[in-house]
Amino acid sequence: MYPKINDKKLPKQVKEAITIESAASHKFSSFNRNEPCSLPVICEMIAAFADKDPAEVARITTENAKRVYDLN
């Protein structure tokens, strides 16, 4: 599901970490579960909460998916 990037409860540093490109991806979303177009925003939000670089979060989650689903 596409995250609520303008939610009042979302910390300021998380809102500021979301790029314009990722925020614009909502126009491709049907707002159902497991939408691939929401991955950039979700990655940026996780990175902001964890105080990490979004590229590092993407790399780590990709490695985890490969390991869990035996995609190597």
C-alpha cells in the first residue's frame, strides 16, 4: 500500500528525506497492497527512520530477499 507521506504523525526528518521523484510515484499507484511503485518511497522512509542512506537500505533488502527466496 502506498504510504501516507503527508501524514501529520510522520516525523519531520522522514518527510524531508522523501525525494520529489518518489513522492510523485503515487500517480501510478492503485493504492492496493504490494504496489511496486511504492518501493522507492518505502525505502526512503525506512532509511530516514534508520538514519541510513536509501541506497544502502535497498542493497540490504535486496540481499535479504535473495537469501530468503534462494535467488542467488
